[in-house]
Amino acid sequence: MLDNNFKKEEFKKSVKENVKMLYRKTIEEASQEQIFQAVSLAVKDVIIDNWLLTQKQYEKDDPKIVYYLSMEFLMGRALGNNLINLCAYNEVKEALEELGFDLNVIEDQEPDPALGNGGLGRLAACFLDSLATLGYCAYGCGIRYHYGLFKQKIENGFQVEVPDNWLKDGYPFELRRPEYAKEVKFGGYVKVVYDPATGRNNFVQEGYQSVLAIPYDMPIVGYNNKIVNTLRIWDAQAISEFQLDLFDKGDYRKAVEQENLAKNICDVLYPNDNHYAGKELRLKQQYFFISASIQAAIEKYKKSHNDLHDLPKKVTFQLNDTHPTMTVAELMRILLDEEGMTWEEAWEITTHTCAYTNHTIMAEALEKWPIELFSKLLPRIYQIIEEINRRFIQEINNKYPGNQEKVRKMAIIYDGQVKMAHLAIAGGYSVNGVARLHTEILKKQELKDFYEMYPNKFNNKTNGITQRRFLLHGNPLLADWVTDHIGDGWITDLAQLSKLKVYADDKRAQQEFMNIKYQNKVRLAKYIMENNGIEVDPRSIFDVQVKRLHEYKRQLMNILHVMYLYNQIKEHPEMDFYPRTFIFGAKAAAGYVRAKLTIKLINAVADVVNNDKSINGKLKVVFIENYRVSNAEMIFAAADVSEQISTASKEASGTGNMKFMLNGAVTIGTMDGANVEIVEEVGQENAFIFGLSSDEVINFENHGGYDPMQYFNNDPDIRNVLMQLINGTYSNGDFELFRDIYDSLLNTKSSDRADTYFILADFKAYAEAQKRVEEAYKDEAGWAEKALLNTACSGKFTSDRTIQQYVDEIWHLDKVTIDK
Ligand code: TH1
């Protein structure tokens, strides 16, 4: 039996007690939601003991700390995951059964905290899980959005956004800690005050507005090691309502302004993935959580250390993309203005404490703030950035005398804008990409000049995912099967999955493996029936593309290919065709018109295809509403084919690709992001690779694009499909509904370049790869071997490996174990 604090009878008693205390009810009278709250409280009780133990150990050992600063933490539900990591899942399941409840149903009561958009936010959550499991002292720092990413409803085929009020019934796994509140200042002006005692100019912000940042802590439970780390998310509260004596009671107008400022800062997560909108409120959010987090970190450091010059030995601030880059200037501000350091001292410390991760090369995601906006909202921070910029330009001039081109391309402030990526690179000691190909593109293209100037800052950390959530919790049948064959070491050492390779051509193992896949497909088919009212055949190929909707991810190419297959089946009814279910799940940013239209197209094609009796159910199309972490776990487990078809060079890494692979799905994809490394691990013959390479794409882009018209003119299959966008086939005779999509592919007027993402260029290669998928699937044993090998070769893609590389090469943390 594993070592945990769960005694079944005690646990049952505690649940009953909680139901009584919380709701004045007996267990028979309580609703499932109330049982969820009571169970969570009982679990939290166990967690808090370990949380305290961990705290004690950290105080004793004084390890180096990483602060993972991120605007997004896509945690997903906590109850099931906490039980898994406490090694108490099965016991609690039994205990609840004895009380007459089903743990799965209880888990379904939990709101899915969606404080993130997609890969970037989910990566942060996987990293926290790995950090706790590996025994490293880490804090996640973020924002307590009152509304996470919207819930998606599909009405008449269109996406409708519904607010996600995840805090409505209270969230049992958070702890409010008002005693650690911090003041954050906005606006006003900077007054220079000469101090004759020190002979220095002091910079004092005056006439500002304040907001109080209140931390809420969430426990991050390590796997089977008693370690509990902390995710600290900050909420905003008006200073006046918190601490009456702090505010000037006479200034009513200011009081109201401060009240309003506090009110909306934490309202809502910006729903844009890979896109920057440049809104003032977003800038406020960034400074709000960074200022609070850095103040708290410095205060904590000073409690047990007396020399801030040693900060880099004890602390790293890891910036999750450029969103937290304010860290560089805020740390400088504290060291200069509050600690009285010289610029040189402060800069030395800052540039050895901050490190930056780049997650995208998409131009529209680059953060560039107008000087006007920035300097008005953050006058002192802006002043500091100006000085950083002045010295940085000097450094460029020293290295490249007279080269104005370099200054133009690299300056932090240029053309009336503050460029956050440049600040992050200049202000930190490490710059990393998130997959090997992506890091190479950074070094050779996007950040070439910076790489030339600071080659030693650049490094790669290929992303990973946590197997605790995406196999152990999400796919219990496969998890048990794996454990039966190779033991349970894989749970904390995923490389051990390679021991499964010997079973790849074993008939019995193949059968068991595919039988588990089948059962998971039945589970998903049931979910689809209940949620979409569509009947799908679990014996058909489950071909899945789930991820945020973005043109570069090319959901459009997928659905155009479905239209093409449908045409083929209609034209050649006698044709041999293996039944296939195309499954989509994707949220589009609320303002991204073309992405939303693509969702409509997918649903429109689904309507026609699914209701055409003449094709005998050979083809089904399903759009799963409200794709999110909780249903993702079930979807990965059920997939045969993993669609990873981004335009080469555009997807920095991808992490869904790894979750599919772990669960024994075979990839159809381009040589993009981490797909490259997936193919390297599993072998070309166990994946279906097609399309332009990143070099080819970049080459086209550097030479004015390519001509999609040639494909339209020369290929009747492509022409047919495109014409169906504007001849009413999928729009009840409406020629205009999908015209924007048609234009985006062919018409240079509708965008800078027609077919920006090379869909027509790759279409035939994609169709041909899909044909290979079909042929391969018909060979049952051959497919089973491929599927099994995908699981067996997925060991590299654990976030435990990624985190260990961050620790070894960037953070240099000390490993902690809890004294028994
Ligand atoms: C994603 C990348 O698109 C994806 O390829 C990568 O696997 C993931 O990050 C984790 O590294 C990004 N998400 C965002 C979200 C915003 C801005 C930039 C990116 S890059 C808001």
C-alpha cells in the first residue's frame, strides 16, 4: 500500500461531517455538488498538512526558488488530480462508492478553472506538477481572473461565448491570504528629489492611484512525495475598502477612480491565443500581478537573507513569454528606489535573475506598447526602461560602430513603441525556445541579431506534458495495462515506457492495447451522443484535431479535405473506403471573425455529411462543443489519428501532439514544432508526415509568397472543393456565407497574401498522407504496432524531463525531500 494519509473509514466520516457543517444536511440529502464540496474539503485537509510540512522543509533547507511568472495557468480540475498525486484515488473512489456516490460524477461537479487559453497556459500547469513531483521549490504567480476563458456554445453551427463564472459556488482548493496583500501603483508622475545626505537623486512617484493585490494560494501536490508547492494568483481590491486610513478621505473623486481601477483589473482573461490586442487593461493586468509578485518575492528573500546582491543565487524569475516582462523594470525599480542601489549594482542583479521563454514567432503575437499609453500608466517603470534602452543602444553602438540598422532592429524603444521581447532578452540571462526547430528559427531568423550579440543566452527546452494527468488520470485502462507490463515506475520516470517496445509485435499485447483504445472510443462515442446527439461508430477511425482555432493550425485544410473525401465517396459509391470519424474541438477568440466562420463551416459540413444516408455512415464529422482540459483527457485517450498539420515553422512546439502520442494515437502532421522530435523518437514509419518544410515556407515568405491560383486552375479536385464554398452546397444556397474563406485562399485583396498559410500548396500531399493512414489502418496488426510504439516512444515528452533541463541548464535549483 502506498504511503498516504487516507484511511477509508476516517475519510467517510470526514465527508459526512463536512456535509453537516457546510449544509446542515445528511449525506442522503446532499446534492452531488454539495458532496463535491465536502469531499474537496476533506482532501484539502490532508493537503494542508503536507503543505505545512513542505513549508517547514523549505525554511530549513533554504533552497533556491523559481518563480514561474505567467498570465495564464490552465489548471483544469483539481480534485481528481490531487487524489492521483496523493495516491489516494482508488481508496477515495471506494469510500465514495460505499457512501453511494460515483467519484467520476463528483469530479464532474467541479468547475474547470480555465485561467488560460491553450498550450502556453497548460504548459505552465504541467510545469507546476513536475516541479512539485521532482521536489523543487517553485511558485506559480498569476492572476485570479473572475472569468476564465469563455464557455463555448454552438448555436445554429455558430460559436456563442458564454461567461465562465468559475467562482460562483466558491472554489474549495484556494486559500485567501489577505495578510500578504501588496500595494500596486498606477499613473501619476515622477518627482526627482535630491538627497544631500547621499548625494543621489531619488525618484518618487506622486499623484498615483493604488490598487491592493490580494493573494489566493492554490496547493500544487507533488506525486507521492508529500511536497505541496503554491500557485499564487492575485486579486485586486480597492485600497479604500480595505484599509480606510490609507486613503485620503477628503479626495472623493480619487477614491471612486481607485475603486473603478480595482474593479476591472481581474475581471477577465483576454481570450486571444497567439495574438496581442494592445489594450490598456491588459497592460494594467501585467503590471498588477508582476509588481505584487516581485514585491512579495523580495520581501520573502529579505526575511532570511541580508544581502540582495546574492539574489541570483537564490531566485530566478522565469518569464512565460513576454507577458511578464515588466519584471525586469519592476525589479530594477525596487533595487534602485527602495533599496538605494546604484544602476550598475541593480542591473547586475536583475540580468542574473530574469530568464525569458519565447513561445511563438507569429508577428501578430509580438507585444509592442505605444509609448504614450505605457508612460502614462507606468511613469517610473517607463523611465527605467528608457534608461535600459539608452545603455543598450550604447552597447550596440560599441559592438557595431556606426551601424544604425542594428539599432533600428534591436532597440527596446523604437518608432514610438516599447518592444517587450527586446527588453526580455536584454534584461535576462537566458532566452529559450520550446522545441528544437523553433529555437533554431529564433537563432537564424527571428532573433538573429540578438543571437549574434548574446549567443550564450540562447538555449532550447523542448516542451513536455505531465503523464499524471494525461495518462494516469485521463486513461486509467491504459495506465493499468502499462503498469501490468512494466511496473509503475513510468509515473515518475516516463522514459521507462520504452520497455513496452518489446510488446510492439506481440499479438496478445496488440490485441489488449487496441481493445483498450476501443473501450476509450466507446466512452467518447457516448459523450458525443449525449452532447451532440450524433451517433458515431467506435469501429471507425477516430481522426482528431483539438486545439485553439487559428488559421496557422489549418483546421480549414482538414475540413476542406473532408469535403474532398465526401465528393469522392459520392462520385464513386463503390469505392473501398474505411469508415472515418473526423472529430474537431476548438475555441475561436471572440473577435476572430474568420476563425469563427471556420467553426461554422465545420458544423455545416457535419450537417450535410452526417445526414446523407447514401454514404452509409462511412464519413462522420463531429464538432465537440466547449473543448477544455476536462474533456480533452477523454478525447486523447480515444484518438486513433492525431492531426498536427500547422504550416511548417508556425507552431513553436505544440503539446497536444505529445498527449495524443502518449495515448497511442498516430500522428499525421507537418515537420513543425515538436512534431520533428516526435517523428525522431517513434520513427518515420510510425507517423504520417507530409507537406512543405519550414525552410521552404520561410523561403516562399522571404520571396513574396506563392501563387495559390495555379492549384485552383490545374487541380479539378481542389477547384471543386473551393467552388463548393461559394455555390451554396454547405449553406442552403447562400453564396455569400463562406465567401471570406474562399477569398482568403485565392484573393489577394482579402489579405496581404492569398492563402497565407499554404493550404492549397499542401493540400494534395495531405490528402495523399491521409490515404496512407487509411491503408495502414486496414492492416490491424500493423496499426496496433504503430499505436503501441507511439506510446512506448513518448517518454521524452514528459514535462518532468523538460523541468529537469530547466533546472540543470537555467535555474540550478536544489532538490528537496521531506524528512520523514
Ligand atoms: C503556444 C504556442 O503556440 C505553442 O506552439 C506552444 O506549444 C505553447 O505556446 C507552449 O509553449 C503559445 N500560446 C500563446 C498565447 C499567447 C501568446 C503567445 C502564445 S505562443 C497569449
